[in-house]
Amino acid sequence: MNPTRTYDYLALARERLFTAAADLTEVDYTREFRIGPGSLARTFTHMLISEWYYIERLLEREVPPYAEWPIKDEHPLPFSDLATTWRAQAESTRAAIASERDWSRPIVYRVTDDDRRLVRATCTAGDMLTQLALHEVHHRAQALNMLRQLGVSLEDIDFNAMMYDREFITEG
């Protein structure tokens, strides 16, 4: 697996979501759904801050308590701010992924779980990248569902459709 290529795919697929969401009204962007975090605004914001969090952990930086985070799930960003913020973050995320030299390197950190218990979590750098990628795909599926319910459809954003080299051939 090529970690930067995996991230490039996530960013490319995300841009297609951004294109699909760009013309939505604020009402549609914040419309409540009974899936995922509940709206496109909250889903996209959650994806953005989760990526930030996973890269902070990959870089072994201390992550402040959630109350001190600059962006929070319950205060979703307007779409234009979110897209601008995430595109800038994507550059540093890709650089962090490209700089990793040992995907089997252990990462140990402390975190407070949903029940407010302090937990020591241990994973590898590869596990952290896997979580980043699969988490985004999980929430992207929810966002696609919301977009479809709003009457917006996207072309195929599967990895092979977007990342494989393809050449049209004619028989004969």
C-alpha cells in the first residue's frame, strides 16, 4: 500500500463531495437527517476535525482536551469555511503522511473515552492511517446518502474508478 496515494484518493473523492455540496443552500447544508452526525454540516465538520486529530496523534503531538479544540462537532463550519480550512489542512496531512518512515512504529497516547474514563491507547502508525482513511470513508457514505436525499448524485468515486490508469481500447 502507498499511504500518500491512499490519502490522495481521499482528498480527490472529498473534492467531488465538495463540488456536489457547493451549490446547496444553507438550509440544505444544515438539514437534519437521521443518519450519521445528523447533517452534512456536522458530518463534514466531524470528518475535518477527526483527520486533524489522527494526524496530531501520528505526529505524537499532545492533543488538547476537546473543549479547547478550535473547531467542534456541535459548531459546524459554514461550507465555504469548511472547504477552505480542509484544503489547507490536507496539505499538512499529506506532508505528515509522506514523512512517516515506519508504519509499524508504535504510538501510545492517553485519551478520555465517552464514559470520561482515562485510557491509554496503543496502535501503530499504520493503524492510525487506516483509522483516518476508513473513518473518512464511513462518514463519506453517510454524506453521499444525505446528498442523494437532497437530489444530488455523484459519479463513481470508488478507488479503482478514480485512481487506476485506464486506456480505452478497440478490438480489431
